[in-house]
Amino acid sequence: MTDRSKLRDTSGGAKAPPDNAILDYDEYGAIPSRRMEITISLVALALSILAIVLSRSIDLRMGGGGIDAKWWPTVLASGAAVLSGFMLISALALPLADREDLEGAQKDGWGRMFIALALSALYVFAWWRFGYIVPTLVYLVALLFTFGVRSWLALILYPVLTTAFIYGLFHFLLRVPL
């Protein structure tokens, strides 16, 4: 990987490799960005708070109190809010983290992210409309395919085992209907 300390300044203020260096543009890691870290922290905090509000509004079919259907989502959302708060504090107060070991954003990565978000929104709608099992199987296959899994064994085995495990955990062990 190219050592960023050996880059020279150009007349436009951008960093460039020395004139005698052979440059492989794939070598560059992600550039540190305080604005990006703050934005991600704020979005995570806002989503966590929304999850807390939504988890507290879950209708209980039986009497509440103690550990009920609201408890675990509220605990998870509260934990996410605390961690998001720590992320925000570190983004504001600590020096920027070195991100050379991470790849910079690529056009196909953004595309996969938006496809995954669209699939997730469709999955939530399909789960509400058609139940848990079939939408979960289709969602996992589509998500795996989107992120590059092409093995038929993986495209069949992973969604079936994951769906069965989650269904068994909630339906039989925790007695929570999906």
C-alpha cells in the first residue's frame, strides 16, 4: 500500500504520488472524514431512538410486566442508542481514525447498498403481508446474490438453515409467533 506520508502536494492542494512512483490506483485506502463519522453517528442515533419509540409502542396480547414482547427490542434499541452516542462523542472529540486498511467507496458498492436497502424494505412489507418463512427465504437468497454469492449450495443451504434456526428459536423456544 502507498505510504500517504510520501505523497507530494500538487498546485491544486491535492495529494499525488512522487513523479517517479508507479501508481496503482487500487492501492489507495479510504480517506478519513470527520463529517462522514459524525453523519453516520447521528443517523445511527436517530434510528436507535426511533427503534426505542417503536418498541415501546408494541401492543401486548397478554398482561405486561417483567420480560414481555417489548423488553428485548427496547434493550437492543437502547444499547444501540448508547453505542451510537459513544460513536458521536468519539467522532467529535477524538482524532480521526486511520482508514488506509479500508477500501474507498466504489460505484458498485453504492449500488449494492441501495439494492440491499430496497430488498429490506420489500422484505418488511412481504413479511407483514405473507408471513415469515417464504419472504425470509427469498430475501436471503436475493441478498446473498446481490453481494456476490453464486454457489447454488450456499444460495440454498444458508437461507434454509438461517430461516429454520430463527423460526425454531422464536416459535418453539421463546414462544413468540413470527
